[in-house]
Amino acid sequence: MFDPLFARAGVLWALIIEFIQTDRGSIASALESYTDRKLRRHPQLDSGQQKLLLHRFAIEGEVDGKTPLELFLASRTDLSLADRQLIGSWRRSFVGLLSIVQIFPNGLEVMNWVTARHYRIQFTDLESQAAMSRLKEGEVIVAQIAQIVGIDWAILAPWVTLGRLGRPKLAVAVGAFRQNYPHYLYSDAPAELAAAWESVAVYHDRFVEFFGADEVTLPGAQLQKRIGEFQDWLLEKQLDAAGIDKSKSLSELALEAGVDAEDVQALTSTLGIPEPIPEPSAAPAPTAKPNKMVAPKVELPPQLRSAAAVTALSHHYWGQMFLVDYPRLKTLLELDRSQYLPADLNFFRKCLAEPLLNAAVWRRLASEFPHQLQIAIAQTLEQPEFELSTLDSVLTKYNKPLEPDLPDLASVPIHLHELFQAAVREVSKDKVKSKSQPKKGGFGAKS
């Protein structure tokens, strides 16, 4: 009934999980540390996704420099070469936000919503068949998939269904997936991943070119205005690079370029051009194609727009940061005190716990004010022996990753850009409808 290779994959995966769960030594300690680290960094994971952590550890975990998969293979000299090759291929397993495209008697066709790549999933046993056969086309699940052979994959670990989602809720699900599984963003699309990281570096270069530095501090309202001007300037550079004449209408440009207006509209979306301004065509060559990635709009968060002072920091790797505490933090370090006041130490403690003040920010301060920062942290932690060379260990203690996830300002694939735009339009329409509806009387009325 089931393909023997898939049935064997299910058996082998169960043996790997049993191997991990029954260990009482270094694997158990590594699993505990891994789980604790993930839950501290992603406390919003629901119970279903927490169950997936054990299976993720089998792929991602490290025990004395080796993965659990490698340790399992070393412990089982009785496995055939085919079994060993199959298990070895699971290093490429990944967690995806998967939409059910089709349901077959022996499996599913799914699409990874983040990359729009399709996969054929085969069942491994009656239990998985019974569970997944209840899914409906259009449902969205979070699942870890493992390649078995060629284009065929399997879901060997627990999965979580999110149900059928409209565009607003789907956009929220994509955002939650990005937050919960940053390691797996574009993990099955290396070209898109490289382009996304490159876009972060390009944004940083443009920021420095426009502002003249990688750090700008202004009142919130003024910074909001300057960021808006920066975004307009970025758009101008994109249009110029594409060879677009912004003074002409869509139909004029399309006629000159020899392309359909629909193709021109696609490029408009790609470049992130607001609809009210003239819509551009593709570059003059009729064979030019739209970019595959779109830069999202960067804005100052609403809660910071009325702040007395906000610092915008740009980093080629960590991306864009808007920090309301940074001006005061920097001012305190510039004072070069030998003894800080209790209120100052409370502020330092607050800043260490603040997620927005990430490792890049503290390393920047350490570079600018090494002596002062060492004194400040030593007094804050009540550790007179503290040395700045151990700063990373302090940051780890405060749950600050030492390497960045892909920043929010990174370019995204066109299909996600269009999803986010459609979601915003739907939510905006709903808000307008709710405001225009008359108040109800009787049941459901609110006093």
C-alpha cells in the first residue's frame, strides 16, 4: 500500500527520535539547552510547534560538534548503505509554511508559501495517511519536510494546521513564520536568500549615501519626515536604474517599449511604486523582465513619531534600527563617570533587557566607548571583574542573538509583496465598512 522506501523512512525517523529521547548523557543535555534557547527566543510558539522542537533538534542540534543524525549513524553499524544515504539526505530537511494544493490517495502536493515552491509529499504509514487525509485543499500547515527520493518528500515530524486563511490572516501567518523560523526563510531557495541579504547591504549603502552617516538622531516627527524623503529618493534611484521616464503615462511607455500594460503594471508593483504616480514600463528592451524581489517600505514605528529623540542606525548586516533609548545611553557613556548613579544603572539594566538594542548596538558602543562601557556594565551587573572582552557572554545571558536573522527591510519575493498589499487593502476596506454601518439596536448593541 505504501512505497517501501517511504515506509522505511518512517521507521528510521522513529528510531532516531527514540535514540534522542532515551539518551541520558550529552544528547539529553544538548536537547535541553536547545529547547530552552528556542523557547526563550520564541516564547510565542504554540504547544503544537513546541512538539516540533524535538524533531528540529534531530536536524539542527549539535552535540560535541556533531549532529544527532551523525551520532545515530555512528551508533548503528547494522544499517545498510541505502539507509545511511537516506538519513544523510535529511540534513536538507526544513520547516515550511505549506499550503495544501492537491490531495492524492497516497500523498499531497504542497506549496511553500515563503518561496512558492511546490513539493510532492507521500505518506509513510496508515497513521500519517489518516491524519493528513483529513486536510482540505487550501489549508495551511507548519511542517518539517524531508527529502526521500527525487521530487518526493515526506512529513516525518508532527505538524500544525492553521486552517484555511484569508489574505489578511495568511499575511499574519507569514509574518509569524518569519519570526518563529528565521533559519528557514528561503532555505529551499538559495538564490532568493542571497538576493535578500544583498538587499540589506544595498539599503545600508544607500542610507549612508543619503544621510552622510550610518547614525542619525532627530526628534521623532522630523525623523519620520526624513525617512519618507529617503524612501522617495530610493524610489527615484530605482526608476533611474530601470531607465524609466516618470513624466510619461503608462500607455505611452508601454507603447514605446512594445510591452503590454499588464507587464508594465507588474513592474510597477515590483519596484514598490505607489499607484497614484505615473506607472512605468519595463526597461526599454522588450525582453526585459521584472525583478524577482521587492524591497518593502521602511517607516518609523508610530509609537516613536512623537518621541523627543530617536536614533536611526543602519548596518550592512543587521539592517535598520530605530532606537529611542540610544541617545540617552550614548550621552551617559560620553560623561565618562567612574561611578554611575542608581538611576543610571537601572537604565543600563533596562537597555540590556531591551530586544531592540541588539548585539550590533552594544558592539558599536564597545568600539566607541570601551572604557566607559566596561565600567557601566561592571557596575550594572555588580561584577567588578567584568572585562569587555566577555561582552558576548553578557549579551547571550540577556537573550541577545550574536548573529542577526534576516532583517525585516530585506527584499521579499513578488508573490509575498502582492499578498501583503492585498491584505492591507482588504483590512482597509473592512475598516471603512465598519465605520459606515449604522449602530445596531437590541441584541449585539453596545451601550
